[in-house]
Amino acid sequence: MAASTLLRPAPTDRILVIEDDGALQKILWRLFSSEGYEVDVVPDAVCALEKLRQGVPAAVILDLPRPGSSGCDLCKKIANLISGLPLVILSASSKVADKVLLLEMGADDYVTIPFSPRELLARLHAIIRRASRFSPEDADVYAFSDVMVDFYKREITRAGEKITVTPKELKTLEFFAKNAERVISREELLNEVWGYQNYPYTRTVDNHMLRLRQKLESEPSKPLHFLTVYGQGYKFLP
């Protein structure tokens, strides 16, 4: 199966841990096993992608000693392989730029090493709950204006032409579709879509909105669907 094939998420109690340190492998296995999860531990990206093709877990825990191009590539591959799969990054880096980059590439949350086991479990449970609300079984095909969105296939067309969006742009659109005509603050979008309650830049939301307007609005400078509510946030009008 090619890496670009989109797999269907399924209900499961299995966690995939991508970790090459033997001691940390044991710690993570014991931590998640104690919560009732089945835990698969693999040492590298090759083994991880092969394991994902064999079956879709509830979430992935990925340890990146130092975020870089290889880490971003793996995040993108996982996001492209399985739509909406919860992904938590563990890293010794506390740099804001590293966190922003990996969250932009498809990660749902970021935990700095050393970490609190209780905090890691809480974040894991939170993103699994959020993922259940973005189930493709609920979404099916959504349409507004001349835009057609298939959330399961992750395909968007506008006036019959295919539109390319990032995983976070798609998840942002899905959250708006489920909350149409409601004013949504930037902070709520960050928490629900990015899943990182201490995300450093609310400007990230503005950038995503700008790109969605450019891709999906007939006149991006005069939007009809993705509206700014000054001082409050955004509203989606289908």
C-alpha cells in the first residue's frame, strides 16, 4: 500500500509509540498499559508507517529528540496516511518555533521532556475525545456555495476544480461546518483544532482564515462565508 493511501480511522484502544530509547519505551508502555490501552512500540519511522498500514490506532505518540525536517516529514506522512489520527509529539526542545512548526505540520499536541505522566495522559485523552467529534462517519460530504467537501476522502472541489488544503486547514473547515453561524473565538479554534491550550500565537488562526478565504471564497477580500467578527473571532456562514 502506498504511503499516500488514506486509511479509515476505526474505534480502538491501541496506542502506537514511536520511540528509540529503550528506557523511555518501557516507561511509555507501562504508562499507557496501566490505562487499559494496548501499546505497540516501534523504534523508527519505517516501522511506524508499516504498523499504521496494518491497523489504525487510537493515537500516536512520537518522540523527537530535536525537531527537524525528518520529524516534520513524518508528521505529514502520518497525517496524509490517516485522516484525523491524533498525534502527540514528545521532545526535549522547548523552543516555541519547534512547537509551532510541528503543530502546523499535523501534530495535535506537544509535550516537552521531562514530562508529567498525568499531564501526558490528560492530553492524550483530550485529543482522542476531540478526534471522535471529527469522525468522517458523521461528516460525509458537505457543500456550500460552489464548494464540495468530502471529509473522509479529504477532497475539496470548488466549481468542479480540486482545491489543495493542509490537514489543519481541513480540520478548521470541519470545525466551522459543525459550528455554522456561531461566533468562535481564536482561542476556541486553537483549543479544538490544534488541541494545544497554551498555543503561543493566535495569529496562526488569522493566517489559516486568510488561506481558507483565498482558496474557497469567490472574492477573498469580501468574504461571504468566513467572516471576521471584530473583537470576538470568526463566524462561518454556509
